[in-house]
Amino acid sequence: MGKKMIKTRGMVVTLALLVIALLFPMTALAEGEAPWPSTNEANRAAGDKPYVALKDSGMGWLELEFVMPRDFAAVFEVRIDNAPPTDRDHWAREYDFIPDDEKVYSPYYVVIGESRTERITASEVVAVRHAAGAESDYYFNWVYFPVPVSRFDYAAPAEIYENEEVTIPLTFTNKGLSYEAVRFEFERTCGPGNITFRATDSNGVEHAFVDAGFWGPGEGFLLPADYEATTEWGITFSAAGDYTVELRLVDMISGETIVTESASVTVISKPAEGEEEEEEEEEEGKPESPEPPDKPDKPELPRTDGGGLFYHILTFLANIARGIAELVRG
């Protein structure tokens, strides 16, 4: 009888623990002992659970729709361009799915029984997770939405001389959006002289433009959502000075400009032949510091070359000496 009672009590304890686990699943989940309860895709497919969806996008921005069909609070945290978390908590922080040592990401949106659309500015990617609020069975981990990017990149030489062609690679990158018919346009908007643009297409045909032109068929070409291409441009500036060239990606169907960027360079005059060598030689020939002038030599005493008063005096004295000597001998 005692053994049966102990067994029954063990079953009761097991059932009680099971009920607690079902009623409070967050305890185990918060400690990372189980995977996330759901996914954004599964919630959206169900039709009555919280989810996030891409509604619209453009260069450097996204419009995201945060949906919670039921009359419960869903907290959506947003992470922009892999930004770090903040110290700011939300009202449902104590009920959330994330571990206690992890911070909350901002901004966050609380949605209850409605659909809410937010326009978010970003450069690379926007991530969203549902990790707090009611209905913990619907929590899902980060969902990533790439931000559309279309940009021009160029690498100009350090020195550009007038009337001398330089090669400048121009790279265009497009991510996230596709277009049926586009073309590239360029135009000199500032500068003291003319600019000649020269490039060769994929068919080996060379094209040249002065001050303005376009690249691609007149009717435009298909631009996929994942595109990158580099074109080598030979560019000549007719005069020294500062130049600005406007680069554009144009939608040929709507006529709208999708991307506009400006490229600026400084062109210098090239020294005449021989000037550089002469300047270098002059620089090399210059002393580092002025040398003090040489001290003048001491003045020499006047020399007697067999003439002059001094010579005659010596001769006179010598003659007297000889005369006295002859008297003594005689």
C-alpha cells in the first residue's frame, strides 16, 4: 500500500511539473534550452499570428508592415545596420524570450490587433525579431531585410594633367531592386574646359563623348537586383582647374532618375619638358645653408727686387765695411 501511494505521488508530481512547463514555457526558453517557438514565415502563413513583411523599398529605406491580428500585444524589436543594443527597456521586457543578459534593440514597436507600417532609413540591412509581449508561442528570431543599394564608385589618379588622357574605372553596383529598362547618363556640370569621355563596349566598339553622354542602348537595358559592373573610361580634360561630373541612373520607362551622384576632380597644368629636370638640378645645387665668407689673408710685406732706398743703404754700408778692412790690411 505504501509503495503504491509513493508511486501515485510521483505521478502527481510529474503531472504538476508538466502542467507548469506548459503554462510557463518561457522559463526554459529564456535559458536557451529550446529553440525559438516559431518563425516569421510560419506566423504569416497561419494568418492570425504576429509577423513582419516588406511593404515597399527604395534607395536607402524600407517600409515594413508589423502585423498582430489578435487582441494581444506583440513587441517587434528593430535592428538597423547591425547596430548594437541599447539600455532602453520596453514594458514587456520581463516577459520576453531573450536571456536576461541581452539588451533590448531600439526602435521597437508594440502592435495590438492591427497592422502598423513604418518607414525605416538604413544603409545596408534592417533586422526584426518578435521576442516579447503576449503569446510567447509566436516568438521568432531575427528576420533580415536588405536595403536596396544603387551607387557609383570611381578611383581617380592622384595627379591629372590637362590634355593628357587618364584611365578612370567606374563601377556601378545595384542590390535589392530590379528595373526593366535603364541607362547611365553623365554630364559635366562644372569646369573651365571640355571633358572627353572614351570607352569600349562589350562588342569591342569604341564610343566617345564630349561633356555629356549616356551608356547603354537608347531604349535602356534590364538591370537585375544583383548587379555589379566596371567600365574603364579614358578621360581627357582640356584645361587645368576643378571639374564636377554628374552621374545618373535613369529609368527609361518612367523617365525618373533613380540615382544621382557627383564626381569631382582637380586637373593641373603639366610642366614643360625640361622644367622639372632644371628645377631638380637647381634644388640640388643650392647649399643647405649659406657658408661664411673666407677670411682675407694677412697683407704681405713689400718685397725688394734689388732697387729702392733700403737696397742702396745696405750697399753703402757694405762698401764702408770693405774700405775699413783694406786699411787695416795695409
